[in-house]
Amino acid sequence: MTAASVPTLCAAPRSFALSRSCRRQIESGNAMTRRFGSAVRATSLQPEESAKGVDSGSGSKLSSWTSVRQERWDGELAVEGSLPLWLSGTYLRNGPGLWDVGDHTFHHVFDGYAMVVRVSFRRGRATGAHRQIKSEAYKAARAHGRPILREFSHCPTPANLLERVGNLVGLVSGAAITDNPNIGVLQLGDGRVMCLTETTKGSTLIDPESLETMGRFSYTDRIGGMYMVQSAHPIVTESELLTVLPDLARPGHLVVKMEAGSNERKVIGRVDCRGGPTPGWLHSFAVTENYVVVPEMPLRYSSTSLLKSELAPFYVFDWLPVSGSYMHVMCKSTGKTVASVEVPPFMAFHFINAYEEEGEIIVDCCEHNGDPAIIETLVLHRLRSFRDKDVLPNARVGRFRIPLDGSPYGELETALDPEEHSRGIDMCRINPARLGKKYRYAYACGARRPCNFPNTLIKIDLVEKKAKNWHEEGAVPSEPFFVARPGATDEDDGVVISIVSSDDGEGYALVLDAATFEEIGRVRFPYGLPYGMHGCWIPAKN
Ligand SMILES: CC(=O)/C=C/C=C(C)/C=C/C1=C(C)CCCC1(C)C
Ligand SMILES: CC(/C=C/C=O)=C\C=C\C=O
Ligand SMILES: [Fe+2]
């Protein structure tokens, strides 16, 4: 049986909540995995194989949704084209690299065990590496031949009352939840490099050269208890890290900062949630020069799921549009909430940028048309088998306008015609020099339909309301990362780097001129790489 014929768990492409039968199937996920485990494993690599993608039966050898079985590799990379000589430094990208362990195959792309990829550029040449992160979750799964801790869509089912109580204690103590840091990687102002996920215990230090796991980042403050969850996208500058911690016990959000060189987070302020029994999912947030913008989405933590160790309609979340959607604005220097407005329902993983303009705050995000169906789009068997189907839900650049004059409502509009990017957009980046300021360009993954996943790179011009697209037939590019040319003054003077998995099973880092969005070069890995989430740039020292 090939990946293309793996039976689908939940085939309905667009639904607000999963049907009862789909939920039953997810709840009995372990049994499903046992039944179809060998089929799913057909897309995985055996240790002795290279990490190149396996033919899925559709003629494609795409490696995006295939585990890498080699724990590590490093070596020289072949360069095609000519890389700018000023491009000197290291691009790191984190993501889920391993979705199969023992007989168990994960269900969702967000479940995979973290793997970091490195591409180092120097004088027009490049070296590369990948390495599996040795989290406790990964080591326990390796030791037991199955996942032991709770991941995004995987919830070890308690066999009896004793185990149920154990899981509850494990939730409160954090012992039962994952530390698998598979979402982002960033360099702190003091030079330390951290991989992270949404569980606070997942923050993990790595060596940016060897990619070795150095150990857990231990926060020395006393912010613990039910603050076991954090945004996966802290905002990091040379001087500090700013982030938001959902309060699962008393619905609200704590905005905290940690100075470079310190392990101690300090509270800036707190906003109470206005709707729902629990906080909304806060994967990312936005800042302006003076404010922190805290979104409150109707996709909210499910207390039943957390307390009973069960899967909710959206894994650990419920979609509760009647609970309302809100945007809160906190002053960075005083911690006071200066605006809290109700907005139309929205669904966003990623905020692009925000800025202050004439009595209001503008906040842009990759918005999935107020529909959480995108979460189901990212289920692995759908990514593997629906490649020629047009099942990627529509998305747009959502632009919030938040008045600062005390008005109770904010607006949500579409910043440019979504046809400019074929109604697909996510995994956005900007020039970091424009963070919190009025800006013109955003880079993201977009769509060329039919597709089941974003398959283009796009440069969005928010002034002209146009997008430039890069596309290669059958390829899946990951987050386009902007690196400014040293000394640049124009917002788009630099390059955009994206790691691409191509249809023939190959993998390469693509380098585009950010101004023209034309290819300058590609740096080939000797094997295909799985899809990755977010990256960072570490400039060379000299
Ligand atoms: C976008 C993405 O990759 C999200 C990952 C989210 C994860 C791993 C969430 C983990 C969890 C919590 C934040 C709360 C407690 C349960 C658990 C599902 C482990
Ligand atoms: C890959 C993704 C969404 C794609 C939608 O079009 C979201 C990833 C979120 C984690 O960082
Ligand atoms: Fe993200």
C-alpha cells in the first residue's frame, strides 16, 4: 500500500468542527495507527537509507511529509548560481523532522519531533547540517517505541481512573506534556540559541554550529503553575525577549519580558479574557513601537481536553465563535491596557506586523477567513495523499484597525485582493528593521491552485496591493526568511531564503533577491528534507 492509498481519517476539507465519526476516529487514533501503521510507514525512511523522499506512488518523491531517519548529517553543499559575497552567516530552521517512532505514526504535522537544519554561507560557498533535538519527549518515545508525552494532536489515552488522575497531576506539574521544541529557533540578545514550542518547558538551548542539544532553558523566575504555555513566537531584539503567556486557570494573558543575558521573565502586565471559559489560542502576537497587541481568538483551550486527557474537536482547542473575538492593546512601558475591542471572528496562526497610525493601531495577520478548518488541512495523511486536490482553505492578509479612542469595536478588512496570492497565505516574515513600524513588504508562502498546502513564495506589496510569486511545479517551500544586506536602507534590499522540498525528492535552500523576487542561487542538500516551520539568521562575527 502506498501513501496515496492510505485511508483518510477525516476527508471533509472544510468544516467548523469535526464530524462525530471523524472525532471517533481521531479518539481511536492509536487503533487506526496500528491498522494502517505499515502503510504510513511506507512513506518513512529506514535508518540505512539516505534521507531522500520515498516515491508516494503518485510519481512524486516529495520529502516534505516524510520523516528523516538519520539523526544528523553535516557537510559541504553544492551551490548553483552565485550567492552574494555579503551573505555571511548562518540560517537555522526548526520544524518537525520525525513523525514515526516504533509502530506509531503521528497524525498531525505539528506533532513531529524537532529537527533543526543549518545552512551556513561564507564567501559564496555553503555548508549544511541537520540534527534531531534530544528533548525528553523524543528520548522517551525512542526508549518506548511510541510517544509517551502529550503532543499537539496526540494524547496518550488513560487506561483507567488511576491513569486519568495521574494525567491530571501530570498536566498541572507539566510532567505529562511535551517539551518537543519543534516550532521555532531564535537567537537571544546574549547570543544563546533557543528552540521552542508552546509548552514553556520546551524551551531548549542548542549549539548553532553542531546543532547539539545543550539542555533545557531554565527560567529562574517564579512564573509557573498554570502558566505552562507560551506563544511560539516571542519577539526578540538585541536587548530583550518579549512574550505572552496564556493563563489557563484564570482566563487571561500575562505579557512578560526577559532581558538579554538573563533567565528571569518580568511581568509587564496582564489582560483578562473577555469571552469564553478559557483563553484563545495565541500562537503569535504583534507589537508596535509602544504597545503589545494581545489577540483573543474564538479557538479556545478546551478545559475538558486538558483535564480529562481527551482530544477536543481541534485537539486541545474548541472553536467557540459565540464567545467573541477581541484585540487587547497593552502599553509596553506601563503594562496598562489602553484598548480592548471586539472584532469579527478570526483564525490566525501568524501576525505579520503592527504599527501606530493616527489614533489607531493597524495589525496585519495571515487570516484563514474565520475558519479553523486549516488545522485539519495540516493532518499528515491529507498532506500526503491530497496533493492534486484543491483542498487548501482560503486565506487572506487580514488587517485589523483598533481605535485608541475608547470605541468598543475594531475592524477587520482584507489588505489586498486574495487572488494576488491565490487565496493561500501563511508563514510570513518581514524585514526585522520594520518591526512595529509602518512597513510595505511582507514575505510569505502563498498558493498556486489546485493545491493542498501553500506551494509558492510570495512578496506582498501592501502599498501597491500586489504580490510577486515564486513557484516550482510540485515543490513545497517553507517560510521565506528575509536577510538584509549590511548597510541597506531600502526595506527590500536583501535576500529571501527558503528551504524547498522538490517533487523529485531533492531538498535545497533557495536564495531570492528580495527586491526583484528572482532566484539568485540554490544550495543543494544531498537529500530531501521534511517541511520545517520557522527560522532565524545569525550573522557571521567578522
Ligand atoms: C503550531 C504548532 O506547531 C503548535 C504546537 C502546539 C503544541 C505542541 C501544543 C501543546 C500543548 C499545549 C500548548 C497545552 C497542553 C497540551 C499540549 C497539547 C501538549
Ligand atoms: C504551516 C502552517 C499553515 C499553513 C497554512 O496555509 C502553519 C504553521 C504554524 C506553525 O508555526
Ligand atoms: Fe508559527
